[in-house]
Amino acid sequence: REVQVASQMPQNLVSANGDYTVQYSDVGKHVYKTGTGDVYIDTNANVSIAIGTVVTLVTGSTNSTRIMPVDSGTTTLILSKFGADASINVPVDTYVTILKIETDKWMVQT
């Protein structure tokens, strides 16, 4: 029997090639992106996720990825310490934390 404790972060394995959009079901999990393609953050109007929510993105050992907003006119990504960015590159074998800090604003910590 598998026992889960508070410090565990279940995995959503995204091994298929292609883009992936963060879903409400990713809350409290880590998205393990091993295939090619980018990871998108949708607008709050399309995917309503509470402020203060954390999603972790992990890249595999073969493919890097980029985090991008679905609608750059609405959703803002802030790379911690460097300010707003249209896309954030995540190298292979790396993980980042994505924290929702306002309705359509996310902070990305590498």
C-alpha cells in the first residue's frame, strides 16, 4: 500500500511531443515534460486557478521547453529577479516553480 504524506508532489507525466497547457488538475503536482513542445499558461478566464497556487514544471534529460502565456496580452509571466518576459526557457534536467501571484500574473522561480 502506497502512503502519501504532505511533502509528496504527485506527477503528471507529459511524454508526448507537442505543446501542453497547464490545467486545474496540475495544481499541487509536478508536470514532468519529457517530450518536445512548449508549456502554456492560460488566462484566468479559461482556466480559473486560485492566487497562491503553485505548479512545478520538470524537464526531462532530452528536451528543453519554454513556458509561455496562451494570450500575452492578458497573462504576464515574471521571471524571478529579471522582470516580465514573453517566454521563459527551461533547460533539460531542470525544474521551476510557477506561482500565481495575481489574477493573470505568474512568477517563475528557477
